Amino acid sequence: MTTRVNFVSTNDIIGGNSGSPMINAAGEIVGLVFDGNIHSIAGSYWFDAGKNRTVAVHPAFMRIALEKVYPIGALAGELRIPK
């Protein structure tokens, strides 16, 4: 119950970015993009840092899902998703 699930950021995305990795300044994968708020729809034309938001799933939750919900824990190991 303490595992992070989703988080938001001010990354600039447009339609078609779902499934893209979200990386931090050190180049580490910190999430997987899957949605944006209503303001991100216009991202093809302009970006408003005060309003645009990107929604991503945390890798730790993906690992929990692969181990506990779906019976494919070996895949989580192959993907090297940290615990």
C-alpha cells in the first residue's frame, strides 16, 4: 500500500507519447507516460508550464503488477525494474 502508483510532471507531451519513458536529469527512467491533462492536448502548438501536466506510472508499481497481479514476475527481472 505504500508503493507509488502515478505521478504528474510538467513534461511537454503531445498525442502519441503514451508508452514513452520519463527520465530524470540523471538519465534514469522514473516512469512511463500514459496520459496528460486537457491542457496538454494543445501541446502540438504551444506549451504552458503553468497548466500542462503529464501523467506517468511509477516503475515500482509496474513491478508490483508484474509480480503480484499478473503471474509474470520473471519478466520484471528481465526488464531490470528496481524493487
